[in-house]
Amino acid sequence: MSDRWISEQIENWASDFLIDDAGDRVHADLAPFAMQILTTFFSHACSIRQVAPQDLDEEDIRQGFLGGLSALAIPEESQPLVPQLIGDFLADLQRRGRLAGGESHGALVMTLKDGYLRDQRGTVEPIERVTSKVGRNDPCPCGSGRKYKKCCLNLLDSDGQA
């Protein structure tokens, strides 16, 4: 299949979704961006493995959602609405017989919402250490009974990273 054919198919599917049920499904703040969001998401998802829209799998959906929308200029107040729009679109594709597993793909998008919002804001949450740091002369946490420096410390590379 040609890229042009895939692009046209994606645009047709997005148009069908937005025209048929736009009033019920698309929040007014997101409506001006909805077509661009749906086509960008779906095009990126298809481009990962160069597959047709009906052949997408969960990893394609994940990458299309988390990686495909970063270039779009979506207002910050509208960004929390994007996962619901895409989830509804995917479920609609299943109802129309166009995408097997559309509802489960939509549920996946909703579970990725927090990661998407973090990526869009450009913020990274710090990782908090749950346990105390292991000293060189402390007992090894693997339970061998030897000192850490004589046991598992040598398993780390020269930078001290696992």
C-alpha cells in the first residue's frame, strides 16, 4: 500500500468519526485541533512498522500516542482531553469494523494518559530512593553474607551504573 493511500484512509476514518458524532465526542476546546490530532497520531502509529491502519498492534498505538503528538501545538488546557478523543476514535473504529481491538487500544491510550501529559509539559518527576544506599563495607543485599565490595559491587560497570 502506498503512503498516499494510507493517508487518505486515515483522513477518511477521522472525518467519519468527527462528522458523525462530533457534537457528542469532541470537547469544544479540542474541536479545532481534533482532525490534526487524530491524523497525526494514526499516521505516526502506522509509520513505525510501515503497516496499514487496520494492522496496528498495541506497541504501534503506544508509540503513536506517546511519540507522535509531541510536535503539535495543542493548548495546555486542552491536552488532558486528547487521550479521551483518541480512545473514543479507536473504539469507534472497532464498532465500524475497521480496527480489531479498537476498544482495548483505546483503554491502553487512557492508561498512558499520565505519561503523555508529562511528556507534553516537558517535566520529569524525580525518582525517589526507597531504600538506603548500600556502602562498600555493608553486607551485600543479595544475601550472600559477604561485604558488598567483595560480592555484587563488581557486577556494576566502571561508571557505577547497573
